[in-house]
Amino acid sequence: MSYQGRSFATSPFQDNRSRSNQGLAGLGLSTGPAGLSNKVGGYFENNDRTLPMYKDKPYFTPKRTAPRRRWRPLFVLGVCVLTFLWYYKSSMPVWQDSNSRDVGVDLWKWAQTIDDESPSKNVDWNERREKVRDAFVISWQGYEKDAWGSDEYNPVSGRSRNMIEGGMGWIIVDALDTMMIMNLTTEVRHAREWISTSLKYNQDHDVSTFETTIRMLGGLLSAHHLSTKYPDLAPIADDDVGAAGEDLYIEKATDLGDRLLGAFESPSGIPYASVNLNKSEGLPSHGDGGASSTAEATSVQLEFKYLAKLTGEAEYWRAVEKVMEVIDEQHPQDGLVPIFINPKTGHFHGENIRLGSRGDSYYEYLIKQYLQTSEQEPVYKELWDESLAGIRKHLLAFSQNAQLMVLGERPNGLKENLTPKMDHLVCFLPGTYALGATGGRPLAEARKSADWSQQREEEIFISKELMKTCWATYLATATGLAPEISHFILDSPPVMMGDKYPDPKSASGMSPQELRSISQPLSPQFDGSEPWRKDIEIHNMDRHNLQRPETVESLFYMYRITGDEIYREWGWEMFKAFVKYTAVVEGEDSELAEGEATIRRIKGFTSLSNANTIPPTTRDNMESFWMAETLKYFYLLFSDRDFISLEDHVFNTEAHPLPRFKPTGDLKTGWQRKPKVADAVEAAE
Ligand code: DMJ
């Protein structure tokens, strides 16, 4: 592998980067490439190329090649006039069209009518998704006005803060591909200009390895993918073939990816929790005995593998692949992993097992790695199937009154009791279950395939039941917005899925009748008497709502895979609740001059400290995933099913769509599962 051809406008590396003379020993790649400064030095010493090296890579083929012609003057004039008209139109702020429409006022007026909406058979989903787009524009507009370039935003007070000097682009980069998907050209242009002129990673600050990878690296890579694959979405000239900024996103991604690699230079290859981007130096967590979160260490693979594919640099691939090998060497029992792992030793730390915080995306990235590489890496399907069996056996239970399916936790290991608590975070699982069962294909089509089985049918059943439980946590509060954590009432001892239906592959599995549904219906009336309500408890310290995406994320998968409109309807109810209760409204009566009409506008959306009271208590914070994930998934849920299709993409855990591809050459799994010592002895006897 050679680095000599990689070009950067300016050297992205500072002299104080500790990795520069060390190579990649920490990755166990003793025969690997030279240190990064050598690579960059190599380029400058040998600078006889005019294009970045990744231009020569098979995958990096610009899609928008325009034939060069000698245009006749009249034609040129026509093009100029049209271009001017197009530019003029697309430069106008979206929220202000030729009728001076103020989206904030319009959405506020619409919010006043939400309760009067009558059920209709002929729903216009395009109209509904425009409402989501309006909510996005309002959120973005508020951020642009109050906090432009800042990493954190408080939409009520208008305050903001940076994570590192000059800002990480936390909100801008995370929201960028949503704006492309929503065809918001003016906003994309503004974001792109900031990325081009202000985004720098050479700050002496520690940042989270995982969050920076999924939000920033994922955001840049997805922006690169969407702007090349879908040039008609939010089209701007700056990234056209041959334009000076053509490779802006991929160059920023490569710079960031190189800096993040320092986090993987631990004795085991498990990434440290944090990384100093300037020095490209990993730092262990301050707490938890220096252990990294398992989910964080194992949810960086989609991003680095796509970066490797784009650039042709296998170094990225090997670093993240090594992590998966180390995890598997620990032989997780029944495919379930404790939520901490030590980067020094590569051993799990503690016995806490859950699919909520610190555990969640380990499972998500198993099946998504398999799908990302077009099902060419069977080890990830094997690991996914093992985890599903473990989840079924140890974590799935039924609630006492309405038989809601509950995904519990084992805080003290698999031999100890189940804690019937679900973080909002675990609600990514219903959609991911369905994705794993069908590979993203429509269910009706997947059911016809030769490898369809009772087990896959049961996975669809589980996905539907868990989806219903997640939806119930929204219905359970006064605002219709789920708390951060929900607790469930189970029988004692709990009725476990694995005990009731021991084997999904045999007659002791579920009957066709049971596979349709076993939980009781969720009544839409809020009279407090329905049996399912007695199954859910919300504790005071868990009643906040951070506008998280996981439930709408799953609704998006469930709708696209099953085609059942109910998931869109649930999503619509959720969206209306977000507008009604998380909107920040300006123009209170007390602020009006005498005789002035009461016209208010929504100026942003905020998290809630208490979602279980009306009016809710606000928290004055807008997480970047509100625009990056939650609103994107609503928009895609209400779009046609082949728009940014599930069959062609994998969404990273921050909702950034990346393409599926077939790996070749050095881009490969490169490791094999080792048998447990006991198994190996048994096999030898
Ligand atoms: C996002 O940053 C990612 O989805 C991550 O995997 C965990 N959840 C938050 C949003 O809830």
C-alpha cells in the first residue's frame, strides 16, 4: 500500500502528532505502513500527481461527467440566463418564498389545528412530509440565526457553545445530508461554505472517538455519497466534476479519519474512548477503569470501511476489523456482550448486559456490516444470528397485563435477574430485526425466497411486537412523547420468550396464530384504564425526552419492509406531538403592543425535562441528532419506499446513509473465529 499519491491542499498534520514516527504498531500491524508524517512527506517529496490518489481507485468514479463541447454563443447565452434564474430562485431562503412565507408562522398556525385533524382515508403523505421539512427549516433557521458554527445550541435562550475552538461542525456536518435529502439547496450551500472555510481538526482537544466517527466522519461520507449519487438533490455547482471543491467532503473525511486512527493504537486494538485530534492520540476513559463502551468501540466499522473503499486505503479497514476480532476472541456468551471493554487488555469489564446505552449499536453494526459489504462477510451474519438467539433466550419477556414484549437488561450477568427496563435507545431494535430478516427487501418478496424460514418469520413477529411496545411508551405519557427510560411490570418470575417458546426452529416454536400477535391492542383513548397502561411505569428521573430518533427510525424500517401503513400513522402521531410540545414559540401575549394581533411563530424545537405533564417542562437544548436523525427518519417514513432505498444503503447509527458495495483486494474480513478452549479440547478428543 502506498501513500505517496495522497494530496492535501495544505498538510493536515501538525508536527506534534505523536503517531508520526510510530507507525501502526498498536494495531498489531507490524508490517504495516510507515507513520503518517512519512506518508505526507512522501507525497510532498514525490509530488508528480495532480489528483488525489483516490481518484484512481475503482470505486471513486465521478458520476456526473458532462461531455465537453464547443458551445455556440447563443446557446451559451441561453444557459447563462437560465443559470442566473436558477441561482436566483435557489438562493432565496426556503422559508421565504415569493409570497414571503414565514415557515415559523405557518407551522405555528398549523399546530393550532392539530387536534382537529379528522381521520381520512386519502392521506397525502407528500403534504405530511412537507410539514417535516418545515420543522427542519425552522430548526436550521434558528440555529443559523443564533448559533451559526457552534457545536451546541440552546434554542430557547439562543445561547450556544463550542466543543473545541472554532467548532467541530457538530450540528452543521451532522445535518448536512438531511438537507440534501430534503433538497434544501440554499442551506446546503451555506453549510458547505462553512465546511470549506472554517472546519479545521487541528485542535488540541479530546473528543469522543465514537461520536466524532458516527456524526462527523459519517456525515461527511454520506454527504459525499449523496452529492455524487443523487446530483439532482440540492444541486450546487461547487462540487461538480472539475470544480475546485469537488472533493471537499472526502478530503475532510480523510483528514478526520487519519486523526481518529490514533484512538486505535492501544495494546489490544480496541479504540480508546477519546482522541486528541491534533496529536492523533487516543486517551482512555476517565471512569470505568479506563474501559471503553463496547457499543462505542464496535460502531465505527461502517464509516471506516466505506472510507477505505473510497480511498483504497486498507489501513482504515484493518484498524476497525481488528476490533471485531478482539471482541470475538472474548467468546461472548450466547452472543451477548458486557457493555465495557478494556483497551489495554481487550477483555470485557464487568457483566452488565443490555441493548440500551453502551450496548446498543454493537448489535446494530453486526448485521449492518454484513449488509454493507453485500453479504460477502458471513461472519457478521453468524454473529448477528447468535446475538438474536441470546436476546431471545435471556432478554425478551412478556408484560403482566397486556403481554407486551419487553426487552430487559441483565445488569449482573446472565445468571442473575432480569431488570424490566427499556431505554429509548433500545427502540432501534425492532427495525433492525426486520432489516436483518429481509435484508431490507419488502417482506412479501423476502417470504418467497428459498432461504425464508420459521425462524425469519419469528424475527418479523418479534420486530412487530417490540415496535408496538416502543409505540406504547409514547402513548403512555401526557404529551405522547416517550420518556428516556420506561419500566415494565412483569410476572414474578417473569414469563420469558425463551421459556415459553424454546426453539424457533421446531414445533416448540410459535403457532401461525401466535405469530400474528399475542399482545393486547393498544387503545388510543387516554382514560387510563386499559390493561397495557398498568404495565408501564415512568420514574421521575427518567421522564425527559431528548427528541431521540430510535422509535421513528424503527417505524421507517417497519413501514418500508412490511408496507403496513399503521407504522406511518404512528409516526404521524409522534411527529404531531413533537410539533405540539417541543416547539419553541416566540411572540407571547405579554410581548405584544396594544392592538397588535396575536401572531406567533415557532422559532425552534427543544428537548424536554418532563414529557409527562402538560404543558411539558422544556430543557433548552437541541441535540444534533434532532436534525441529523429524528427529522430525517420522519421525512423518509413519509417518502416513497424507493427513495434512498434500503436495498442499496446502510444507515449508520447516526442515520447517515452509506452505499452497499462489494469489497475486493485488501478490503476483507481477514480473520477467522477461534473456537473456545473447551470446544477445541472436545473437538481434539
Ligand atoms: C445517536 O447519536 C446515535 O443513534 C447513537 O447510536 C445513540 N443514540 C443517539 C441518539 O439517540
